[in-house]
Amino acid sequence: MSRCPDAVACEAVMADVVEEVNDISSFTTSYIATLNSSATYGATCKHGDIECIGNIQELCFQEVNSNQLTFFNYLLCIHRSYDRIGSHKWAKQCSEEVGQDYDPVDKCVNSDTGLNLFIKSVQKSKAYQAKTSCTIFINGHKRCIRDGGEWYDCPEGYSVKDFVKSIENAYKQNGINYY
């Protein structure tokens, strides 16, 4: 998903959403791939192994840097150069641009931790029956999909304002688990 144009567009919208609801939300990313024990990374990514690496880099960045605003700034940086997603040099540069040391991320990427984060992420997407990138869930309920450059299945809308309202409503009802 790190190399999916729909995920890139979706995460740009979500970055603005998180800025408004950071204090009441917990955002995680999960990646769509096909589990495959013989694949290099334990799964086959739609855009190849380089996308799997990009997914692992993003998961590891989020794992070692718990500030979700920093994470979104990292994603926005990564997405500035789509063709470099998955590159060690680019991931390191973006990490430094958002004021984070890349060494802990790199250690995660090149360890069983990174691989396990990726496999768990793929399993989570499968459990949620998320088949397209980007599928947004709020409190475990499918909220909206962006696929093929279009938003759909978004009964409450798909603008920043619409997502903020949905998250605020979910928080008022019972706290929030944003996926």
C-alpha cells in the first residue's frame, strides 16, 4: 500500500484529520498484501517487493515513534517522491526531515520485528476484510473507501470535516480506536 496512489491520497487527507483530532484518536495503518510464506517478506505486495519494504519502513517508523503527527509528517514526506518509496536513503532522509533518528527504524526494518509487524498488519487487513487501498475504519466499522481515484461507500462524506465529525462522534459515544 505504501506505493498505492489511493493510499497516498487517502493518507494526505487523514494527515489533516489527525491534526484536528490528535488528542482523541489513535491512528494505525495496516497493509493489504497476499500472505505467502515463500515470498521474501512473508507476503506478496501488489507493487512488488519494494512496496513491501516501504510498508515495513512505515510500520517500523510508527512502532518506534509513537507521535502520530510525526508519523503523518513522515508519510507526507515519503509520498513526495513516489518512485523512491521503499528506498533506505529516502526513508532515512524523511525520518531526519521530521526530526527523528532513523537508526532505530532501520534496526526494526532489518529484523524479525519489522517482518512480524508487516505480517500482523496484513493479517489485520484480512480479518477486517479490507480488500482495497485505502479502506478507512473507525472503531472497527468500515467508514469509507478510496479506490481507483474515487471515494465511495462514504455515507457520512469523505472530506476532512466529515472524517473529523465521525471521529468526534465515535469518541463521544465510547472512546476511539481508529484504524
